[in-house]
Amino acid sequence: MTYLFHLIEQYGLVIVFFNVLIEQLGVPVPAYPTLVITGALLERGQYSAPLLLLTAVVAALIADYVWYLAGRRYGRKVLSTLCRISLSPDSCVRQTESIYARWGARSLLLAKFIPGFASIASALAGTLGTRRSTFIIFDGIGAALWAGLGIFLGALFSTTVDDLLNVLTQLGQYGMLLIAIAFVLFVAAKWWQRRRFRQSLRMARISVDELDALLKQGVKPTIVDVRTPGAQREGRIPGALTISHKEMNTFVFDAPPGDEVIVYCACPNEASAALVARQLMSRGYKKVRPLTGGIDAWIAAGHALDA
């Protein structure tokens, strides 16, 4: 344990750089404890506060810019990929897109303070065509606010942090074990949250081929598109009704309760579609099914879209 803290003292800037970089790339290794600890060690004179802040900001900008470029090149596909690898619930894409649609690039100022928002917001900025200079300015300021607060808290409570580090040092290998246990518990809690979310959305689904067959047979189920308005403008399944993100909990639905209702979105595990489907079932609709794979599966199968 003592060796670990010597490493932090001697190579604090390098550790901060790589910790922030991999966290912002999506690896569940929290960087804030490192920022707080290095902030508390500033008074020992190993490095300056401006240099520490610059290191963290540069690392965050590099990671965010990678997601920004991925968003520009691959569009909404990268958003689905992010939600698949994220430990946050699958509704993160829709929530992030709703916030970004309202505030634009200004939302990047606070993106890193919202769990599951930062990487998706960066990719979304690229997907929606946010200017490169605008992205870098707002994301850089946001990274500075986020990292600066962590460093400030470390400096402010340096005595408390030093006491904690001394206790962990005295514990030796057991102190290292406590840190490892805390990390495992953090990842396990996130994984369990995601698992419970997925389990809550289990219900019967319909495939794109089954839906296409119904339409060709002249059967016309009520089809509901629950994507954000920006995504809906890119095309939707023929005949689909639309529900905007603002109407997720208050939408009016007047189809006969006996009708079959198909709900689709553009997110992994059909999360948003399943949430709306559950709301409709609670209103008395019995034949409600999310579309497996959502709009992406429909397009991949070569089926037509309405403008």
C-alpha cells in the first residue's frame, strides 16, 4: 500500500491522465477519487494545481473527442453501442438525447456530473453535427469544472484525505484489499441495477419479419414510434404514430383497447419501447408488444420507411 501512494506522489500526473482517459472512454474506473487524492497532495509540492487541472482536462478532451468523431462517422449506431457497453440503464441514450435536444452544446458544461451522460453526449454532439470548435469549447469548460471541483475538494479536505491515506497505509495489504473490494462493489452495484432494469422490461416481443407479414396481410396494428423527434424525422415505419420525449409519461392514446399495439424505439433491449408498452398495458391494453431490434432491425431487414 505504501508503494502505491509513493507512485501517486511521484507519478500523480500520469496516473490522473490515464485514469481520466479510460473513465471518459467508458471503462468503469472512477477518476474522481484519484483527482481528490492528488488534489490533497498538492501541498507536498510534487506538482502545481494548474498543471494537474490541465492534465485532467486534456485527458477528458481526448476521450470525448474520440466519441465525438465516432458519432460523426457512425451516427446513431455508436449511441446503441455505448448503451450496450455502459453499466447505466439502457434508457440513457433517450435521456441524454432529450437533454441535448433542449440545451444543445451547453449541456456539455455539466455532462460529467451526470452518471452515464458524458460519453453519450459527446457521441451525440458528433451525430447531430455540432461544430467541432463549439464542441471543444463547451466540453473543455465542462471538463475543467468537473476536474477542478475534484481537485478543489481534495485540497479543501486535505487533512481528512491525509488521515484516510495514513490509515490505509497502516493497514498495508489490507488497505489495498479494501480499495479492491470497494471497486468490485461499485461495479457489481451498477451491474445489478442494469440487470434489474432489463428484467423489469421482459415481455413478449414481435420481430420485424412478423410485423412486415402482418402489414402485407392487410392487418393494421397500431404502431407507435417512441424515439426522440430528431430521430423520428429521419424516417419511421409506415403508419406509425409518434410520441415525443416530452410525452413519455403524459401521452394521450385513443386506440381501442382490443387493438394490437406495436411499440418501437432505437435503443438496446427496446428499453424505451418496453417502458411505453408497460404504461399502455397498465391502461388496459392487452395486446402490446415492443418490436425486437427497433428501427435499426427494421432498416437492416430492408423494409420501407415513411418520411
